[in-house]
Amino acid sequence: MKRLPKIMIALLAQGFALLILAASVWLLKFIIAPPYPVWGLVIVQGVLAAFLSCRMGLPCWWRLIQFGLPVGLYIGLHFELNPFWALGIFLLLWLVFFNAIKERVPLYLTNSTTRMALKKLIKRRKDIRFLDLGCGLGGNVVFMGQQVNVLRSDGVETAPIPYLLSKLFTLFRGGHVYPMDMWKAKLEYYDVVYAFLSPDPMPKLWTKVLSELPQDAIFISNSFAVPEVEPSEVWELSDKRKTKLYIYNMHDFKKD
């Protein structure tokens, strides 16, 4: 199942959900006489599809998409919305969540607790060059750029709307954001590299980190560990989601 394209798995989940819903409605007629409210059936379809998506191997952030698909179609048909509105909404979502489709990386935003942990992590270092891979709205880039021991703070982002917002944010508050694919970023120029991505790119990213980061550098992954690689440290933070920072000191992995 995991070898199928994710869009195919999503469509299969919707199909299985529809079959389950149809069977449930057929059985329900022996208990409660129809008709049944269409909006209720649509919500059940969305919930079933969202549940099945995770069980079929899709990243669990697909639950929102799977739930929203039947609900959105119902709203559009019920209120007879102009198709151009639907196209516009789809285009807007694509511009925001571009990386979820291209790199299988949704838009995750770093919270203030994590930023304070990053500040603590680098406090004994000097003249740091910081890079955020997939910097979203640019909050980390600005925050790290304001630290006295950070010489340069950069971020890369390819999703169009997040890039534009982060570019404006850093223009007024400091830091630099580039419309660059993270695979093209030159990690050898940085001392601290941070990523809040998803499980999918981590093995490939680790290969890049190993080959490019200097021996005295640090790679930090928010929430997603590198598979089959023991981190140098794991920090569990005190925020609501119990964020874990997986810290990889490159001198532990790159021996002379």
C-alpha cells in the first residue's frame, strides 16, 4: 500500500469509507426509517475517510484533507457556489501547502517554547550561522537573528505564500529568507541547522547533513528523528504537545 502514490491511497480511503457508509445506511434502515440528513452522512463519510487514511499509511495530517473533501463538495453543491470560488480556494490552499504535495512536508510552525530551547542550546557558542530548512512564516529566522551570538540567520522556503510572508517579516525584523529548495541549500556554511519537517524526508536529509555539515556543527530536528540513528541528545519540552528536539552533534558522527 505504501508504494502507491499518496493521492491514490487517499482516493481508496474515500472509496472504502463510502462502501462502509453505504452498508451502514442499509443496516440502519431496519432500526431507523429513512430518510437521513444528507449533511450527517457527509460528516460520517469525512470522519471514516480520515480514520482510514492513517490506517492505510498516509501521514496523519492528511486527515484534515480527507475530512474536508466530502464536506467541501457538499457545501459547494448545497449552496450552488460558483466553480471559480472553489478553484480560487484550491489555488490558495496550494500556494500555502505547496510543500505538503511536493515534498510531503506540511506547514508546521515552531512555538515559542521551542525557540527558547534553541536559544538555550546555542548560548555557549559564538558567531553562529543558523539555517532553518523550510522556515514557514520566518519566525525562527527572525528570533535567532536577534540573538547576540548569532552572526547570520537564514531560512529557505518554497511554498509561495509562506515565502512571501516570511520575506516581508524578515525584511522588517531581520534575517534572510530565500526561495530555495532545501536540497539545494549549502549546509557547509552553517553551524546550526534546524528542521521541522515530517518523517518522509528524514533519511535523505540525514545523508545530506552527514556529507555537508562541518564536524563542529549541530543538526536539530523538531519531533521527527532520523530513522535508525541514535541522536546525541533528546530534549522533551514543557509545551502542550510535549515537543521533542532530536539533537545531532556532528562530531559524534563525523570522526577524523
